[in-house]
Amino acid sequence: MSHTRKMLSAVIAVLLLLTITACSGTGQADGGKQTITWWDTMTTEGSVNAINKIISEYEAVHPNVVIKRTYLSYNDIKTKLLLGSIGDKGPDILWIDSADHQTFAAAGVLADITDEVKAWGQADKYVKGPWSSTVYEGRNYGVPVGSNNLALFYNKDMLEQAGLKPPTNWEELQTAAAKLTKGNVFGFAMSAVKTEEGTFQFLPFLLQAGADVTDFDAPGTLKALTLLTDMVNKGYMSREIVTQKQADTATQFAAGKLAMMENGTWQIPFLDQNSKVNWGVVPLPADQQSATVLGGENWAISAASKHKETAFDIIQFANEPDRLKELLKTNGRLPSRGDLLQDPFWQSDERMKVFADSMLDSKARAYGPNYASISEAIQTMMQEAFTGAETPEAAQKKASAAIHKLLEEQQAD
């Protein structure tokens, strides 16, 4: 057994010890009808209504099918999906975080739908970044639902009063952050919390500097880490960013405590409802190049599903452009389908347009089945540098050694 599969098996074993929650089985009879189980992560009223509409429309056209939807958090889906793989149980259809997709594909808990996707003939409609997250070792294990990415939110009044325009490069970002830091207001903020959120927010800076996870030894890695560490040390960013989630950052921005922040598409509805500040959005400032990183969810089918054909038919049905558009409009997501990116809904709002126009150049976190451990090494690096526990040079060196080993293990597999 390869090291990676041993690691994945160990993860499953730990999860089994931590929980005894049973997974829902698939294909249970419901008055003679075929029952399809569906798991997703949506909680807002609009999103739930849109999902239920898709389900009811499909059931109306296919009266022999009953779709049983269940809400689960991201963490619960991870745990239950791995548990289900042990007992040959699990949902027929599920949503998973795009960053986790390759890990689950490598663990053997997702159905290979390469042939179904080829017969569908719609793969070329999707943007390269989100689509890449559904592919592992040349095989397809899912279809993107919707995406999000990161940009720079700024307080228009604060910048205008300081005689500043939104920064377009790192030098301008530092200069603006310095001028805008006054009293109890920080010039800039990001999340550096020790979870995937922290990695998600660091990766754009890594890419902008010409480095990447697969080239972590590159000078750009240290350049990006040093930039951010310097802004913390100089007081332009609070040291509290190491415990500050993306939602916390948005709340502070809405209260006028931050002049600028790195954050995502999904914060637009929150700010529209909760912020009294005059704000705007621009692309993240560039260094050697412009870059941002993709988040979002993907459709997948459990390898345990007894109804793979019906499950994929439902996914096709839900991904018809008009139906998918109505779903994505409710949850602050961007289309993963390129033919929807130019839709007026995403182009007429100047703030959402920034994110939509960045989709073609956005990079997915598709770094293989060891990505969770790679991400943890990046999180530790940030925490050590930002708290002063290690110099940026020392923190980067440790992370680079760990990541290099993890990437080598994947290649050996």
C-alpha cells in the first residue's frame, strides 16, 4: 500500500474512533420508487429554496424518483463520507469543497464519472480552474457547482480622505495600509487562522510573487511571507489575524475598523445587509503577476451509490444553465460555466464583476491527495511568522521541507 493510501486509511480509522454516527444508505425503497440521497452544505433560505425547486422539478419529470435532501456542514460531510466508504454506504449525490475533491477521489470514496461526463459533452463549457479540481490522475470525479475567489475590498471614504486610489501592486498596498492605519483602524486585514481559510488567503500572494505550492522553494514564497509579516510587525495589520476568520474580518470591515481587506464573493450579500460604510471591490494588488485563488463546491457521486446513472442525470438536470444560474444567484457564488460568466447578473454589478472577470485566471487548490497536510504546513508557517515565533526565513524553510516531502510522496504513488 502506498504512503498516501496508508495515510488516508489512517484518517478514516481515526474518524471511526471519533464518531459512531451512521451514514444514510442509498437506494432504499419508498413506495416502490427509486430513492436518491442528496447531501449539500447550503443553509440560507434562498439557497435552500432554489435547491428544493430543482429537486421538485426533477421529481415532477421523473415520478419514479424520490430525492431525499440532507443538509450537512463541510466537516460533517468529510467525516460521514469517509465513514460511509467503510460500510459501503453514503449518499448518491453530494457537494464537497473543491479543495477536498482530489483527496476523496484518491481515497476511493467517489465514483469515477469520466465516461458519463464524456457522453454529456459539456466539459468544455466549464472554466479550466474549477474543472481541474474535479480531475484526479486524468479521470473525472465530479462537476463544479459554483465558485468564488478573493479580491480587495476597500472603504471608499477612507481612501478618498487620505488622497489614495485603490492599490494595484504590493508597493501601493503597503503605502496605503500605512497611511490608513489610524487610531483603532487597521489599514489592511486578511485571515491567517490555522485552518484552510488561512491557506486560502495566503495562496494569492504566493502566486502573485511567481511561486506556487509545487515550487515552494521559489524566492516568491519568502517574498510574500515577508510582505505580510512586515505589515503585521509595523501595525498595519493586527496580530489578531491569526485567530480571525474571514467572516470576522468582514464584520470588522462593516463596522469601519478596517480600511481594506482580502475577502471573497460571498461577503457581498453580508455587507449589503450589514454595512453602513461606503465600500468597493478591486482585484488583489499584483506583484510579478495578478492572481487569485478559487473556492467553491463540486457535485460528486459516492462510490457506494447503487444509482450512479440516475444520480448523474440529476446533476446534468441541475447544471442546465438557466436552472444553475438561479441557484448560484442565491448564494454569492460565481458560475463555473464560462458561458454564464458574461450574464448581466454578474456583469452589471461592478463589485461582482471584479470577481467574475477574475475567474478565467483563478487557480484551484488542486494539489493532490496530500493537500490537507500541505495546507497545514502553510498555516503553521504563517502562524509562526506573524506571531514572531519564527523569522519568515525559518518558518518558510520548515514549511518548504514538509511540503517537498508530501509532494514527493504523491509522485511516488
